[in-house]
Amino acid sequence: MTRRISSSLDRDQLVQRIYDTADEPEGVAGVLAELSAHAGAPYGQSLVIAGGTELVEHGFTGADESEFASYFDWRDQDPRFFAAHERPGVLLSDTIDIDRRAFERSAIFNDYLLRSDSYYTTFGAFPLADGLVLAQAFIRGRRLGPFSPAEIAAVMSLIPHLRRAVQLRHLVRSMREELVDLRRALDFLPAASAVLDSTGKVVCANTRAEALFRERNGVHTAHGKLTASRLSDARALAGAIAQTAIHSNASSGAAPIVPPISIARLGKEPIAVVLFALRPQSALRDTSRAVRVIALFHDPEQHVRLKPNTVASVYGLTATEALLACAIAEGHTLANFASKRGCSEDTARTHLKRILEKTGTSRQADLVRVLLTGVAMRGLE
């Protein structure tokens, strides 16, 4: 039996509830019952469709959703569907905007809609960003009669808020997914690392960096920004980040290398922060326009491990050259490597010269920076 549903919210409260759904798991479905009551309809349905066919979100209220589950099997016979796509952005009525007499003689009306008490409908298709469309419908049984122009206008006044809420929901979801992807990429790096904006705000950090920040011994975050425990270190770090960010807008040419910042720690050796600019062509900049700088944290008490085979493949090194390159990145000296390999330091130095040539670097510090970022992020450039 069809019955009206009375809303417990006034219009202002309803608008607020619509925007609340932008960050709720159920999305529009969480407010659909109140929207339907505002429309004087027992049933309501919201669909968010991507690319014309992919159902991204589906909300239904007022009856067992299974009664309407087969709608897509009937959609191609529904004149309301075509009317909505011919006049996007408008809430339409099945008594005004389609041929009502022909509709009541149709198979979809008699064999499908009447079985679910769907006699009258106000409906519309509302384009959103990025190829998304919000399809909205409110449904009544025969006893309540058709939707009046005043009722349709009242509901239509809420549609802009509903569209913005859905757009905001998908924007928030997209941002979260991008951050998850960025975090996964950073976790491939063998060292603690974070991406920053030009003010030093941490856009994303890998697992190692987050563990380092939680220690609050040396580097940490304050109000979302990377900083240091000692005031002098904090100032030096902020200045280095700002200086590095300046070079992030350059599309070509060698960016000057900002010297590593040494951050003092209590009871531990200082930690070195190496910063370099992310140019506009960087794939990480595509992920988040805010990203300008990547920070690598070298903790002498933590051992970094690189795979020689990967290093050799990426940079065209011989097996011995790859072993030496990895040893240097892991903090070993030439003398230590030569001793373990049973060769002279001069031989190790010759290998190092070839490594620098092949990696396009001129000193060991540059080599370490390239290895700690380039190997893991090669596929992201």
C-alpha cells in the first residue's frame, strides 16, 4: 500500500544532511529517504553512472530493492530514460514531459512498473565531473497522484546541492586513492622518504618515514609540516625545502643540488635529509599538483639494501660495478669494498669512475641520491 513519508528535517537541515553524505560510506543513499519524503514520494532511487554504463553508486529507499533490480533489463524500453538524456540537468515528470497515454500502454509500464506500485515518477539525469552522471528519480503509487509543478520545483531546488555533494564525494575518493597509490610507490624506496609541497607540508610519506616521524627525535611533523626538534635545524630545513621547491618549476636543465641537512638527535647519530625538486614532467606531480619536493632521510643506524641485479639492469652496470654501487649506497667505503672483494683500492676506484659515468653523476653523494630514488622509481618517470 502506498503511503506518504513525512520528513523529520526542514529544508536547511536537509541541505546540511546532503553535504554530510560527501564523506559517508553510504553516500547519497544515506539521505535518500529524507529526500523522498521531501518530494512526497514513498520511493526514491539514485544512480551514479560512469561512462554511460558503469554503475558506480546505487541508492534505493522505500521498498525492497530487489523489486527494482531488473530495471536495467527494461531501460531500453523506457521513454523516461530517453527523455532524461535529451534534457539533462532538468527534473522531469512522466505526466508532462513524455507521452503519458503511450507510456501507460507500454510493456514496461504494465508488466514491470505496476507490479512495484510505480505509477508516477519525477526524474532526471544530471551531468557531473569526469564523465559521471547522477540519475535521480522519485516514485509514487496511483493513490498519491502525479507530482505537481510546485513539488517538482521544490525538489529541483535541492538538486544543485545533491550534485555538489556527489562531486565532492568522488573528488575526496579520488584524492584518497591517489594518496594510497603514492604511498605504495614510496614504499618501494629502500629509505625513509616523503613528498612535500613548497611549504614543507607532508603530502605523503612511506612507512619508514612515518615511523621516523613518530619517534619525534630529530625530524618530525608539526601541523602537517616537516620540521626538526632543534630550532636551528628546523630553520635550516625550512630554508632548504623552500630553496629546493623553487627549482621544481623548471622544465629542463640541471637543478642545483641543495646540500644535505644534518639533523641532530638525542642519543643517536644525526640524520641526514637529502632534498631534490620534482619537475613538472614527474609522474608524482601528475598524481598531486601540490607535490614539489621529495625528501630522503639517511639514518646511519639503519641499513639500506639494494638489489645488485636491479641496479645493473637499470644503469647498464657490470655485476662488479653493481655490487660496488650498492655497497656505496649502503654506506660502505671503497676500502671496505676492496677488502671484501680482494682487490686494490685503485681497482675499486676505477670501477667507481665507470659507475659515475654510466649513472650520469660526478660524485659519490650524487650517486647515492640517484640509486636511492632512481632504481625504485624508474617506472614512475
